[in-house]
Amino acid sequence: MVIFQVALKRLQAESEHRIKLECNKYVALQEQYAMLEQQLIISNASLVNLEKQFVTFRIAQQDTIEAQLVGQVITLEQHYKNLQRKGVLAIESKNDYKTQVIQNANGNKLYVHESQQMGL
């Protein structure tokens, strides 16, 4: 019976020691969690600040003369491309009209030639 009591006391002491170790680990993990939460809050605040600075930078960049000139260049390039398309369409239309006029002229010549042969 004494052996059982000694084993029981040893098992109880070992269990209490393990419980203390786990409690210490738990406290350490809570501290680490709190520290990481604080770092996350600081990082998010820094991100918000950087985003505000970037927006301010973008607005400042859009107001520069260079940005305005780039905008004008883009607008002029689009206008140029539109004019090119219109020019191509005008040339195609002119050529189609010219072809129709030539076909009508040839048709009229044929009609006149047939009329002359028939004696009309």
C-alpha cells in the first residue's frame, strides 16, 4: 500500500508540474497573441496612412502640366484615328461612286449603240 501512495504522490506531483507548464504556455501564447494583434493594428493604421498619401500623390500628379499634356495627346491621337477612318471611308465611297458612274456610262453607250443598230 505504501508503494501505491508513493506512486500516487509522484503521479500527482508530475501532473501538477505539467499543469503549471501548460498554464505558462497558455499565458505566453496569450501575450504573443496580444502582441500580434497590436502589430496588426499598427500595420493597418500604416496602410491607411499610405493609401491616403498615395491618393494625394495621384491627385497631385493629375494636376501637373505633364498629365494635362498627356491627356491632350491621347485625345488628339483618338481624333486623328477617327479622321483616318473617315478618310478611308470617303475614298471608298468616292471609288464606289466612280465605279457606278463608269458602269452607267458603259451601259448608256451600249444602249446608244444598240439603238443606233436598230435604227431608233
